[in-house]
Amino acid sequence: MIASITAEEIAALVTPERVHRRVYTDPAIFDLEMTRIFGRCWVFLAHESQIARPGDFFRTRLGREEVIVTRDAEGAIHAVVNRCAHRGAEVCSNHTGNTASFVCPYHAWQYRLDGTLINLPHRASLPASFDMKDPRFSLARVPRIASYRGFIFGCMAAETPSLEAFLGPMTETLDNIVDRSPTGAIEQAGGIFRQEYRGNWKLHHENANDIMHAGFVHESSVAAARGDRRDYATPAYDLHQTHTQLLSNGFALKDWLATGLWGTEGGHTYMGGFYKSGVLSPERSDPTWLAYRAKLVASHGEEKTKAIIGLDRFNNLIYPNISVNAQYQQVRVVQPLAPDRTRIVAMCFRLKDAPDEMYQRAVRFLTNLNSPASMIFCDDMEIFERCQRGFASEERDWIDLSRGMGKEKQLAAGTLEADGTSELAMRAQYAAWKRYMVEA
Ligand code: FES
Ligand SMILES: [Fe+2]
């Protein structure tokens, strides 16, 4: 199926200012994306705190593969494919847990946490030539795994740049979420939201750094917030955060012009400059914040503390599968399931030794933005599905990405910068998409 699309055909689907609808709908393109993008990039799998103890595991996806990230008895981390080497059944159905081994539910082949086959019933009935040590009878392993500041990534390709080189400027984003902890340690805590929408995975990425949609798609919650006079201060540490978040989607054009967008060669994109005042700003004076800030200063000193809490980057999209919001300790993971089906996995983190209210705030933010009852993300998912249905139309083939084109500023190290009204982020993502996709 890969051979059915030539490099020239793929290249013709993306021009500097538009993309063809086929990139969202064609199953052959989707297959190729799984091989050439998700099979080559470093893909976020799990955070080390999710497999903190020996025997812990966390189930996720790497492209088209179901993957289990494990920590073995010696503390080493592995990532194995959740497919029994016998007749192909998934060996693990829990999202997370602790175990000494995985036993397949079909015929009870038993695997160590590094994927090695260690036992199976009725061995005498197997041919004499059957060798349990043959790697063909182990769970397949993700060939390369690496951690950056506790964030575990996997890569299916044997020879690509290191994780750090791949992350490029986005190392700063991961540094920032960790450095916000007074002890330099964070842990994933609380529940995890898993939601699916009937649309292509790239729709999520485009939307994450598309500032212009906010006032229209989220109009109803902006209107509700404008008319709402309730006190949001209790019971969690909120201090009108919820209210302010909803209102911020209704910023006027002059406010959006004052925000920024950045796109990098790797397809990683982010925005910033939203919250210069109020409870979402980097400097605040409520008692919880001051207690937290004092702990940061004790660990890092005043200068570094200012830099850490002053890094104002929002929706940091590490291409192709993770979006990070360091200010509120959020991570959103994007899992493509089919050309028209995507799963979003959302979680938040606790900053160890920060006041508990900071964690409560992260939970509140996660719920506001990512839960099935979110007044914000539900709107976006509705739009993703409307776009996907629209792409089925044969009356128009092209999707326009030209807003703000030619006005970008070239910064050092291949990064482009534009104001918040630009579609720069989408163009940066598609430039990377094209580069990965045409290379055989
Ligand atoms: S399919 Fe797993 S033991 Fe048979
Ligand atoms: Fe949105």
C-alpha cells in the first residue's frame, strides 16, 4: 500500500499555503504516516512516575502499536508491544498496574516485563525444535527508548537523531514543567481522561495553536462567563482561574495581536503572551502562590525563579504526539487510531513539595479543559468532526493555511515567529509532515 503513493504525489498534497483534503481522509496516507512519522519520530510514551515501582506498567500507543511501558525488578524501563507472540492476542488489558509478569489470556503464555517468554503450558506437546529463547517468541520490543527529565519517549527507527536533538527547543518546555517543582521532581497524579473524536489526528494539532478560532468556537462559554458573577474562589485553589480562562477565549483582536506563535523545523509549535495580569499571570500575590514561590526561591534563587515562572508558553506541541502546558502541569497525548478516529489522553502532574493547592489547581485546569464535560475542549472536538465530515465533500479539495503568510520573522535555529492571528503553526507542522512523508 505504501508503494501506491509516490513521493511526488505526496509532495503535491502540501504547498506552502494549503493542503489537500486527502491528507485527512486517505487510509493509505494514514498508513504511511504511521510508518514515516510515528515510526521515525520520538513519540512520548509515559512519565517515569507512572511506573515508579518495580513491576509497574502503563499501557499506551506508539503509532499503530499498542505498547506497554514497564519497570522490571531491577528498575530498568522497557517498552514492549502488547501482542502475544503465539496467536496475537493482547496480553494486557489494564491501563496501568503492577505485576511480576504478563500472562496471555488465550493460552497462558507468560512473559517477563522485558517481553521475554518465560513459561507456557503443555510444553511437551510442542515440537522438539521449539526454542522458548528464540526472540520470535518474545513480545516485540520498541527498539529505542530514552527519557528526558522523566518523560519517556520511544522510537521505532534504529537510526535517527537522539531524543534531545529531536526535541530541539522543546527541551525548554519539559525543563520548565519539571523546574516548576521546588524539589525538581514531578509525578503524574489523579485520574486520566481518555476521549475519542471522529476526525483526523492532525486536526488536534492545527487547532492547538490556532488562536483565531477561540472567540468563535468557544463563544457560548465566553458568553456564559461574561454573565457569570459567581465566586469561583472555593473550594479548590481557583481564584477565578476558571472564569478567567473562559473569558480569555473572548479576547479582542488587539489582544490576539499581542500574543505570539512560534514554529520550529521539527514541526513543534507553541504560543504565548496570554496572561500578563490577573490570576493566570506569572506573578501573583495570594498566600498559596507566595508560599510556593518562596520554596522555588529557596531551591533556585530569585533570578532563576523569575525565569521559570516567567516562561509564558502555552500549548507546547511536541510533534507528533504531545501537548504540554507547564504553567498548569498538564499533558495531552494524541493517539491516531484511523484516518477519521483519534484518541486524546489527558493528565496532570503534581509538583512535589509545592503546596497541595497547586495540585488542586492543576486538577481543576485538567477538568476545565480536557474532561468530557469541559466547556472548552468539547467545542473543539465538535469542530474536528465537522471538519472531517466536510473533507468528504468532493466539491472542494483544498484547505487554506495562508493567514499571516510572509509576515513571519525568522529567529535563530530555524524557528519562525508571528503574532497570534497567523496560521504559522499549521504551516510549520505541514512542512515537517511533508519532509517526513516524502523521504522513503
Ligand atoms: S495467543 Fe497468547 S497464548 Fe495463545
Ligand atoms: Fe479551542
